[in-house]
Amino acid sequence: ASISLVSVLRSRGSCLTAWLASPEPLIAESAARAGFDCVTLDMQHGLHDPGSIMRGIGAIALGGVPAIVRIPVGDFAMASRALDMGASAIIAPMINSVEDARAFAAATKYQPLGERSWGPVRAMQLAGATDGAAFLRNTNAETLTFAMIETRAALAALDDILAVPGIDAVFIGPSDLSIALSDGADVNPMRPDNQAAAADVLARARRAGKLVGIFAITGEQGRLYRSLGYDFIALGTDGMYFHLGASTMLAEARAG
Ligand code: 3PY
Ligand code: MG
């Protein structure tokens, strides 16, 4: 039986997720076994397609941690499918209005919160569930929705987005947000205006009783966000893990 992100958050308080662009299930399984609390498969900028999401979720379950999927912009049908495949949470990029947030919630939550259609065959198998009615009753609370806040429009609509009942969490995209706040002049998550905006999102989400996530590009940023109390922190990408591991080993081998 798979474990859910909700249960990981309950037991650990916060979590660090791997973030994978590569559509190869062996990489997803390796990430799950590397010590991350959960593994995210990225369909927005990563190379995943529905087939690699289906195989990747199985590989992550084999590694014993929850699987999360970032869908392409506006592809809420894919959000429903990823949940049916057994994703424990969905991250939707570029949620810029309350209408975007409502459409996201509609696709990911069963009634009365949303309009998700029934057919969670793989999700029930992974959860070891056989009673459909019990699964229906538990699933809205057990599968999390992260609305990405990464534009000026999203900041302006934040309180309305946070008030949508089927939205469990916001996830700050600090790179896109820094492009927006610098009017296209810069991409730098650590810009002071960007960090101030992120702190404001964190505080407002806390007041609304919602979870908050953010993307960290370095281990140091991950530590900063842990100290600030974020619930869900994405830590680098598979490309970075590969590059960092290879460059460290090569430097060791070539030293002296
Ligand atoms: C961003 O920083 O814009 C992201 O989408 C991070 O995943
Ligand atoms: Mg982004």
C-alpha cells in the first residue's frame, strides 16, 4: 500500500521533495530511495508524458514514498488522470485567478468540493483499497492540491485563491515570480523583493489555514525555507543531482 503526502506531513511536519524532469522510471525509483520524503514528476518543464507518469508513480511507490505530479499549465484533465494513476498531490502552475483555482479544484476533488469523475482504479490498487465508497469519502482529504503562485496576477488574487475550498495549499514558483517582479529583467529567487513577496504569501496562506510550498534551487535555500516554516520544499532537480554528484566525484578524482 502506498503512503500519502498527508501522512508524511502529519508524521514529519514538513517535507523535502525530489523534482524530476527525466521520464525514466528507474530515476524516479532511485530518487524515492535516496532519502527524499516524496518525489515530484514534472510535466510542465520536465519531459514527462502520461505514460511516464503512470510508470513513474509505480516506481516511486516501490521506493516507499508519495508521488506528486506537476501538470502542464491549465491541463486540469491531466490532474484528474494523475490522481487516478495514484498521485498523492497535484501541483498546478500559473494559477493566476480565482477562476483558475476553481477549475483546478473542480478537476481534483470529488463532490461536494469539486466535480472529479469516478475511476480511480490504479489509485485504489496502490492504496490497497477495495471499498469504493470508503475511498470516495477519504480521498478529498488525502490528496492535496497545490496552486502555484508565480505572477503579479496571482499575488493580487491570492486571498481569493486561498479561499477556494478545494485548494489545500499554495506553492511559490520563485523563478517565475522573480521574472514578474523585475518586469523581465532578472531571474533570481533570492532578490529581496521576491523574498519579501514569498514571506507575504507564506503569512497570508498561514492565516487562511492552508499549506505552503516553495522551490529551492540549492541545499542552502532548502535550509532557509525549512527555518521559515514551509511545509513542502522542492529541492533542486534530477539534472542538478546528476551534475553535482558527477562534478564532486570528478574533482575528488582529479585532486592533487
Ligand atoms: C518557478 O520557480 O517558477 C517554478 O515553477 C519552480 O518550479
Ligand atoms: Mg514557474
